[in-house]
Amino acid sequence: MIERIVPAEAETAEAYGDLPEATLFPEEALLVKSAVAQRRGEFTTARHCARQALTRLGAPAGAILTGERGAPMWPEGVVGSITHCVGYRAAVVARPAHVAAIGVDAEPALPLPEGVLEAVALPDEQIAVKELLVTVPGVAWDRLLFSAKESVYKAWFPLTRRFLEFEEARLVFDPAGGTFTAQLLAGPARAGGRTLHTFDGRWLSDDGIVLTSVTVPA
């Protein structure tokens, strides 16, 4: 599913649940040694997907540790993103010659818990989401907004090394085109000598999952 919303230059891997053949390197296992079984399973299968994607890219598929703010530490010459939610795990990787940064996020296609939309969305985003829930039913637009903001952050952080609050990106969705635009209210990001005030994203709702991606071309 994820390959439908990332560039052709990227390599992907996904799993609909935990895989019995998935294993961790010892140094990765230390990262989740105190986690509950569900968290360890998600982490293990997501790392397995990441190594599959790295192999397809022709990159070293060793241990993937976590760096600042939990971001995956990719091999030199690789950019990528990992996501997992109930029933789905995925990873995407690419070469910096093609992609400066990429973020992906998966969420269950269910409404957000009460009060969460107000906590993560700007007032105009809340209005837009509520309108879309009426005019374009069948998509969990509130959950999709949350997912898209996560993807924006995952693409933003490697470029800026700065945290991005939910209210520091304003999203506008194209419900027909499967795309969205994120206005970066916290300031621009820089990539390849360019100053970026917006990120472009893609979204998909299928098989009980909402999936979003943000790609910053090289």
C-alpha cells in the first residue's frame, strides 16, 4: 500500500501484523527491553521491514538504532522513515541524490478520541475537517490530519533538527487528488540550497488504514 504514495525512486516494505521471522540485533533489542509485548512486536517487524527496504535499495541492512527524538539512524547515504500502527508496519528508504527527506505515517482509519482534534488542529483545520466529514464521508479526516502532521514532522526534523508542534504546520487537503499541502508556520526548512515554506504530501485511505507521506525532493 505504501508504494502508492511515495516516489518511484524510493524502496518500501510493509507487513499487516507481526512476522514470526522478524528479529532484532542485540543493540536494537536493548531499545525495547522494557517495552510491553505489543510494542516489541511492532518495533521488531518495523525494523524487519526497514531492512528489507534497505536491501532492495542496495544499502547495508544492519542495526537501525534511534537518534535524537527517537528518529531512526539510517546508514550513510540513506534517508528514510518508519511507521507502525495496529495491524500495519512499513518502512521507506531512498538515496539523498533523489530525496532530501521523507516522512510516512500510518494510523487506523478510526475517528480520533474526543478532544484530540482540538489539541492537534488549528481552528481553520478543525472547520475544514468537520466539513469534509460531512461532504466526503468514508474517510476518517480527523485521523488523516493527525497522520499527515506526523509525516510532516518526520520530514521536517532531519532537515532542521528542530521539534515541530502540531500547530506549527497548517494543512490543506485535496480530497479528490489524494494530496495535501503543509504550510510551515515555524519557519522555513532548507534542502539542496532551497528554502522551503511548504511541504507537499500524499494520502491514502484503504483496508482500514489511513496512510500519509511527505517527500522533499533532492
